[in-house]
Amino acid sequence: MSLKCFRRTHVAEGVETQEQKLQLKELDCEYAQGYLFSRPLDSEAIEELLCRQS
């Protein structure tokens, strides 16, 4: 089953492993957050990250 059938935006939280990421991809989950992608950041670190990416 795909999450897209619910016509909502879903964000998976707490993704820590590649296996979890692949399972979410199979479910068509487009958005995820967790330690696999980044450790928690304070506001200054987020601002720096966003400035570097733009």
C-alpha cells in the first residue's frame, strides 16, 4: 500500500537506519527525519546549514 492513497503529506520521524529509509520509500513516504539524516540542531546551526545550501 502507498501512503499517497490517503492524499496527505506524511513525515516519518525517528529514521535511524538505511533499512527504515528503504521501507519508507517502498511505502512512497517522501519525507523523513531522524539521526540518519542529521543530529538535532540548534537554531544557529540550522541557519548555517540553510545558508550553505542556498
